[in-house]
Amino acid sequence: MSDFDFTGSFAQVYDRYLVPMDFAPYARRLAKQVNALAPRRVLETGAGTGVVTRELVRILPSEVAITATDLNEPMLALARANINEERIRWKQADALDLPFPNCEFDVVVCQFSVMFFPDKLKGFRETFRVLRPGGCFLFNVWDSFQANANRALTIAANIVGSAVGRDPLTLLNPPYYDEWQIRSDLVAAGFTEIELDKVSEPSRAASAREAATIVCHGSMLRSAIEAHDPSLLEEITDKVTEALLSRFGTGPVEGTTRALLATAERPRR
């Protein structure tokens, strides 16, 4: 793995390796859908290290104003450092308590962060508040653990769960993929014209070892391992490598991830 350098902060490792493997394809999909809405002012919540922000800058016309927010300052700082674009307004902000006026934005977009909202309804109501009438909310969430059973991260979660004595389901994103629940929460927040689509995108790493190191060193699994016993990180990485070799062989680790894409509109009246 001479091409890989897993030093630096968690945010740096996550952005350098896990983002290209799993998150970048969904970012391109979201940005394309935002562009189709022809907005003038876009708000991104849960921007993380800026994977969607980069795509928005790439695809949206230069006159479109972009505001990118996240609660995690180290993640946002890395995004700000990596994306040199004057039209972006960076702001540390809680998606459940947005520091913006009513009806400020044409589109609000959020990639793989809604699952972490401690109060989904409150977060949706805040999004509704800052959208203009007729504005759109777009977000995605991971599909079920079972739907992503062949994802490298899911395979690793099973091994990490066994090693640290935890249910693998508790090691990944909080589950939020029930379509009835998502639709109900959006309706309760005031949204209409709700569409929920199951989507899939490719996931790729150059080898089993690289995929294992990415998911064990650059995802939330690392926190679980280090909280249990930091000395086990390399041992568990080796076990995940063996499992991925057994599943994918000695070539690239190539699979498909599955998610739900939600779009909703604030009524015009």
C-alpha cells in the first residue's frame, strides 16, 4: 500500500480515501439534480469535508450563491481549505437550529447526514423554514444494512462488531431508511410533492487491503475499535482484509452501494 498514507486527522483520512470509494458518486448525482432546479441560492447542510460542495461548484453556474454548513468544525475547516471558491459562504451551523432568515434559499441539499439528526422532525422544520415557497429539499440516506451487505464497510462492521462485542448495526449510521417514516416526517414538517427513490452507485477500491484500511482507519468503525482497544486496529484490519479477499479475490474490490434519495417541496402557498 505504498500509495496510501493513513496519517493525519480522521477528517483527512476520511476525505482522501472513503469519500472517493463510497460518497463521490452520490455527490455527483445530488449536484446534478440541484442544477436541474436552476436555483439562485443553495444551502448545504451536513457538508462534511465538502464532497457535495465541490460538485456544486463544478456544475452550478458561477452566479449561483452556495452556503455550506456543518456542525463539525474540523470537517468544515478541511472543506474550506480544499475548496478555493469565493462564492461559497462557509458557516459552522447546526441543521436543527439554522442561523439564517426565513425563505432564504431556493434549494437545501444534505448528503448522508439526516440519519444523524437527533430530532428529524425539528431538522426538517428548520429546512422548511429557510426555504422559499416552492423551494426544494434534497437529501439521501443509506438503505438498510441488508441491502448493503456486499459493501466493504458493512463486511467490516460485522468483523469489528464481533471483535469489540457490539451489534454491527450500532457501529454504522443510525438507521433511517423506512420510506413510510421518512415520508411521514416530511409531511409533518409541511413538505409536499415528496418523492423517494431507491438508487445505487458503484463502490471501488484497488485491492482488499486498501479497502480494509480505508474502512477501518477512515470511517466511524475506527472510533469503535479505538474506544474498545486501540492496539487492535491493525489486527482487525488484517481480519477485514482476509474477509474481503475471500469475497472479492486478489483484484479490485468492486461492488454496489444502495441508498434512498428524497426530494420534497415547500408549498408555494
